[in-house]
Amino acid sequence: MRKENSYHYDKFSVPFSCNFTTSYKAGNVDFHMHNSHEIYLLMDGHIQYFVEDICYDMEPGSLILFSDREIHKAVNTAEAEFTRLVIHVNSSFVRPYCTPDTNLLNCFHREPGIGNLILLSNEEYTSLVSMAQTLCNAMKNRRSFGSDLTATTTLLQILIFVNSIWNKTSFSEASPKPHKAQAIMSYIDKNLTKPMTLDSISQDLSLDKYYISHLFKYETESSIFQYIVVKRVALAKELLLRGHTVAEACHLSGFHDYSNFIRTFRKTTGYTPGQFKHMN
């Protein structure tokens, strides 16, 4: 059973979206990333959220932020429906509204996997949900007079609100949860540009290959090689943004097969590397 209230503009219109969703599973069942920043509020249920090699336990009122270069995935450990608010926003849309004193992208401009989780007070939770409902209603009724400005100004208010909370958060209060797959993830992150096989990973970690494969799948509900592929695409995105050519990004991110790189990048991001490079 899936209940969803989702309003999206396509890429040729306003580049943000707002969703209230209730379901047993997340929309993306594997590690993934977006071409936009993400604000994710758990409203009901209990889940674990992986971001990079970190895992967070989330309860209602937990707010987690993902930049457009962080890989992440939700794991529903309670085997019950969970409700969340998800807002996506493209940095190119927000950037013109930033000022020297108010950078609305600050909460996303940080080291991947650090400072993601915020624990909201009841008052903060109520305020955020109320603003998000206003945003969704404006997007739903976008043909009504003033709805476009209402949506934009409400989104900006949400970003001001989230950044204000993020700036005052003590992240020691929202510490990550230790997990057994972290050693495997850390090894992959450090050796991402090198050829890797299950045999080579298990040999370097001095662990049985069937054990690490089963452990990773059990903890994350994804495979080791799915994690490797998405991490390499994330690195390729970063390299392209730094000005590297498509061929250079292919080699430097650990993809040594150009055709496979193009195919995998497009499958993961929705764009070819060349398209992505020219968009940014």
C-alpha cells in the first residue's frame, strides 16, 4: 500500500519539488544520489539512513540533509509504513537568492557524511511541516494567481529555517550509529580508483569473501558493487565540476572502460557525462 502526495515541476520549469509520502519502502531501494540537494524529515516510523559510510537511526522529528554529491539510502528496519517529507532543490535555482550574509546553501556545503542529521524540537517540527504544506499547496495550484511567488518565497523561508537550525546544532547529539559494514565502506572509499573484486577486498581485509558479501547485504540491503559504482559516479561528478574532461573523469574515478562509464553515469544520474558537464 502506498499513499503519496507529490508535486514535481519538470526540468524545464521551477527546479524544486515537495513530497509527503507514506510507504513501506523508500522510493530508491539502492544507494543513490541526486542532481539536487535534499531535505528529508521523518514524520512517522523508524528507519536507518545510510549516508556515505555513516549510518543514522531516525525517529519522528529527525531531519537529515543530503547534498547533490552525497550517496545515501534508507533502510526500513521496523517492517511498517513510514511517513516522510522530502524537498529537493537545485543549487542553481537557489544561488541567485544567496547574499554575503545569508548563504542558503551552507547546510549542504560540507564534507560528505558529516553534519547531516538534525533533531528537531516539537516547535521546529510543526513550523517546518506547516511551511512544507504551504509549499506543496502552492505547487499543486500553480495556475492560481501568485502561486509561483508563494512557492518560491516559501521555499526560501524553509531554507532560511533549516540553515538557522543547522548552524546552531550540536552534532554530537545526533551521533551516527556504529555498523559492521563501515570497515568495508571505508576500504572502498580509500581504494575507489583502483580495480576491486570481491577477492581483492576480502584479501586486503583478511575476511572471507562470502562473509563480507553477506554482511554488507544484511546491513545495507544493497550489494558491495552497487555501492562501489555509485561512489565512482559521485567522484566522476565532482571531477567534471572541477573542470576535468569526460575522458579524464572516466579514468580518475576508477572507470577504465569508457563505454561502461558513459552507460553507468547516465543510468545513475539521468544524464551523460557530457550533458552533466555542460549543465553546470
